[in-house]
Amino acid sequence: MHPGALDEIQRLAELDAELAAEAGRLRRLGDEAEAVRARAAAIDAFFAGYADEETRRRATTAAARADLTRREEESARARDDLAVARKDEERAVAERAVARAEDRVAVARARVARAAEAEAELEREAAERAAEVPSLEHRAAEVASQLRDLPRAPTGPKELLEWASRARANLFVAIRQLDAQRDRVIREANELGSMLLGEPLYGSTPAQVERRIAATIGLPPS
């Protein structure tokens, strides 16, 4: 078996490993760009509806507080009625009215508490999402530093979305090119290995071809 052919198989195996490593690196960058895109999209969608949601929750809280005020006034009147009741039957009726009024006050207070908490929750979520943006910008910059033809410092959710779209497109093209190169290398290694061994090796990686040949001639693979 010609030594030059073995050297060529080894070269193809090394080249294939390099191309596979680079494709893997780009796919990891693509995963990171997608993760940034997903979070930026969620943040952008949140703030797109934030003003309307804030108005709705504030209105709910205001309505709950107004209802509580009415219930407290009803309770005060019921207690006044109880205070002036003289007959046992009048007092019994007034006591039941006070109890109902106090129950309604308790329900109204709980409604106010829930509405106020919902309002506060929205504010907390807004603060958390706003605080997340600088981290996403940093992650995008890290990815961009390892790729060509990308903005280096996207700022804010909308720019991050545009950046992620360009990053995914660039990575798609680059990975396709690497995959095409690998296909050519694999095909060349298979053809050469088949010629050297006198049997078809289609579908084998260059490293597998190298091992087959090394095993056949009794040499360790590189």
C-alpha cells in the first residue's frame, strides 16, 4: 500500500475533525444566539403590552378600593343602627346586618389586597425584565465577537432581536458551507479507502476509514 495514500487518509481525517469541531462551535454559538433571541422576544412582548396591563391593574385596584369604601360605610351605618336598636327583635336584626356588613368588608379588603399585589407583581416583573437586558446584550456581544459581519453591541430588546436574526442567518450559511466541505472530505476519504482496500466504505467517516486501513495493514492509526 502506497505510503502517500496513508498520509492522504490521515490528512483527510484531521481535516474532517477540524471541520466538525468548527461546525460544533458555530452550532453552540447558534444555540446561544437563539437563547438570546427567545428572551429578548419575551421581554419585548412584555413591554409592548405593559402600559395597557398597568392601566388595567391600576383600574382594578381603584375599583376594589372604592368598593371597600362603600362596604365600610355600609358597615358603619349598620353599627349605628345596632347602637340605637332597643327591642330584642330590632337588635337581632341589626346584629345580623352588622355581621353581613363586616363579612362584605372583609371580602372587599381581600379583593383590594389581591389587586394591589397584582399591581406590585407587574412592577416587579417589569424591573426584573429590564434588569435582564444588559446580560442579554453582553451575551450577544460575546457571540458577535466570534463571528464576522455582525453588530458588536446591540442595545435593547428590539436591537437584540434584529441582531439574533442576522446571527442566525450568518451561522446558517457558515454551517452549511462547513457541512458541504465535510461531505466532500468524507466522500474523498471513502473513495480512497475503497480503492486501497478493494471494498466499499461508503458512509464511513475519514477517521473510520483510517482505522480500517490501519487495522488491515497492522499499523496503529494516527
